[in-house]
Amino acid sequence: MNRAWTLVAAQFALLAVILAGGQRGRGRPRSVQAAGAALSAGGLCLLVWSGRTLGRNLTPLPTPIERGTLVQSGPYRLVRHPIYTALLLLAGGWTVARGGRVSVAGTLLLAGLLRHKAGIEDTALSERHPAHAAYRARTGAFLPRLPAR
């Protein structure tokens, strides 16, 4: 298995750990559970929107597809890696709603893994698409950049 597929496998393994590590919200106020559910719902919406926007460019790997285009529309006009942001919202929302140290640890590890994967992806996109450097300079990786004062 090559490095890219190892990262994808690790990503899905961490998502499974996060899901399994939840404690069913025992002792958590309904408002906290609702906030977690809202975060997860937002993550799911962003995930679908991002995937639809990528269209034929969508791949689980951090390497672009052959003859792919540099997508800068939809959620990609706001952040370079909205699918990763969506996964973190889903995992974070689950962790807030359900609790559990295992879910917290898994979410933190997932954030680190996705940051690493995003770096590989940015490098590969820069090599393939000359416009990526300007796109990267003006667009945040996971969160929108605040305008300069």
C-alpha cells in the first residue's frame, strides 16, 4: 500500500475510533448534545456541497487526478480543503454531543492527520497547477482567511 492510501486508511480508522469512542451523551445537557448535532449537521452539509463542487476531480487521495482542474468555486472559494473541514466538524460535533476521551483523542489525531494530508495535497496541486500558488496565498486551508486591515 502506498503512502497516499495509508493516509486514507488511517483517516477512516480514526473516524471509526471517534464513532466507537462516544459515550452516548451520558450526563451531557441536551443543549450540549444539540450543539454537537448542529456541528455535525453543518459538517455533513459542507461535505456534500464540497464533493458536488469537486465533481469529477473528487478523490480520497491527497494527489490530484490526471487531467483534473483546480477548483476555486463553491466552498473552495472560502477554504482550500473544505472536505477536511467538514470531517473535522462531523468528528467534533460527534465528540461534543457524545463525549468520551477516546473520541476527543481521535478527533485531535484526525486534525493532525488531515493537516499533514492537506500539506501533501497543496504541494501536489502547486506542482500541477501554476494558479495554485496565488489561490493558496489568498485562501485559508481549513478556515477562511480574515481580511487584512
